[in-house]
Amino acid sequence: MGVNRAGFGIIDDTIVKEAAKQEIIQRYFRYMCEYVMGFVNKETVQRAELLMEELNLNPEERAVVRPAREAALQAEQKNKGHEGIYCGAAVELKDGSIITGKNSPLLHAVSSMILNAVKYMAGIPDEIHLLSPHITESVGNFKNTILNSKNASLDLEETLISLSICAATNPTAEVAMKKLKELHGCKVHTTHIPTPGDEAGLRKLGVNLTSDPNFATKSLYV
């Protein structure tokens, strides 16, 4: 079907309009992040802001934005972040439920969010730990002593690898790991630009990601 016939394929104008609005909001966040990283100029961001204003769109109309920001605020209020950085992340599951995560000395906010999400989908009580303390401690020590990393907190890629290792001996972790495929296509928002390990993990899970234009570390050389 040619582009000039695409309009005839629309059977629900309301759904199409909402999808278009969400796409605009998603691109707004993308350009804001690319601007602070030096990939686009200020004019690109201003055009996105102008379009948002013309259509009377609010970034928080993306359902996962407010919960992610609230998670970061709660982490700050309870002083549960890591090294003065307080990050939040939220995912909207296929059933409409929104699951959040916060950063800590052990896990990045995205890692916490994904573990909380698979627990929810698998019906696993929150108090049950999916990752063995021995595994997380070993990975943290490896990062500190061998890789000379200043941050032992696990990013998403490291968390997924740790989960797969735990699944070999822990049936509960195995059940949770199988739920990861159900995250494909889900909306995710983070209050900070994902680190390379977080971004790679989210990309492999196939989620629809947006981020606030903040850095998750005081050191930009990561």
C-alpha cells in the first residue's frame, strides 16, 4: 500500500492520535538527552518543545514518567540512593501495572525495576531475593579489584547475567528469568540517562525507553 493510501488503513482515529502524541513525547525526551550529550543542537530541542506546546502535551502524559520520578524522590527522601545520586525507573507491564525501581549500592535503578517486574509477573513475594548474595558480592569484588571500577553496583547487563547464573540452582530465579520475554515492547522511563550496561540490557529486552536528561554519575568518564 502506498503512502497516499495509508490513511485508509486507519480504523480507530482515537488510537492513532494517542499513538502520535506518545511518539512526540518520546522524541522530546530523546532530543533532550541527545542535547546534553552533545549529539544535537539547541534548535532541535526547541523545535520539539514548540511542538509539545502547540499540541498542549505534558511529558508526564507518558504513564511511566511520573512513577519513575516519584521513585527517585522517595529514594532521596529516605537517603537510599548511592553516593548522593538518586535514580528512579518505571515500567508499564502488558496488564497496565506500573513497577518501579530505585538505585542502591547493590543495584542500578533499572536493574531493581526489572527484578521487581519479573517478580510481580511470576507471583514471587517481594521479600524473596532472586540474586544470591554470594553471586552479587563476587561480581562486585571482581569489578572493584580486577576491573578497578569505582562503582560495584550492578548494571542491567550484569544483573541479567547474575540472574541466569542463579537460575541454574534456584528454581524461583529460573521462573522469574522466563518472564523477561514478556517485557518486550513495554514502556520504560528512567530519571537518568542509562549507563552503557543499562542501555544494552534494555535494548536486548526490547523495551520502549525514554529518559530524563540527567547523568547517573558525577563522573562522565564511565
